[in-house]
Amino acid sequence: MIKRSGYHILRVSMAITFLWIAVLIFREPMLWSGFIDPWFLRISPLDGITLIYIVGVFDALLGLMFLIDLKTHWAGFLAALHMFSVLTVSGIDNITVRDIAIFGASLSLLSEAMPQRWRDAFKKKAKPTGDMQL
């Protein structure tokens, strides 16, 4: 399936975003760990710095997947889950409100890059049984 230019523009933009965030996380992990809500830190077995390093690695991997167009449907799915968790753990405020757009872009890339067999599975209609009578 030939992808349109909008797909590639969005994919590369997402790659740059995730890679840049990973770089920022590794440059200033203390700053980024401050975005984790205290309620989540109370239930997590890991400290904020360790958690944010894990997020940095995850963001870098997603960025690379988007950049080289590797399993982009999975990258979109994982990025959408990641953004949903960020919004859940950090809440929606003046900064994280931008993550709503990244969440939507992730879903868009998932949709555009989805393999045909997945599409077919979603489109599969139940066979009529003939039991219904009007």
C-alpha cells in the first residue's frame, strides 16, 4: 500500500518529537520526574528518576520506530497507550494538554499503518443465522 505524504510528514514529526523528548529526559531527569504525580509514586515500586529513565528509553525506541517506519502500527498503538498513561499519571494541565494531540497523532498513525489482516478482522461481519423473523 502506497502511503501519502501526510502519513510520512506525521510519522517523521512524531519521530522527532519522541526522540527530542528522550534527549530532554536524559539531560534533565530531575526536572522530568517532577511531572509524575505523587499518587503514582506512592504506588510505584520504582523511584521517580528510575521511572523517567524508563520513559526516556521507551520514547527513544518509539522515535526510532517512527523514523525508520518500522512496525509503525505497533509504534502508533504503543505511543497512544503511552500518551494515555501520561495524561492519567500527570493529569491534564497547561503542559500536558499538548499530549492530547500526540495521542491523536498516534492513533492516526496506527490507523494508517494498520496491516490489512487487522483491517479485515475489524470489518468481519457476523454471518446471519436466519433465526430472526419480522
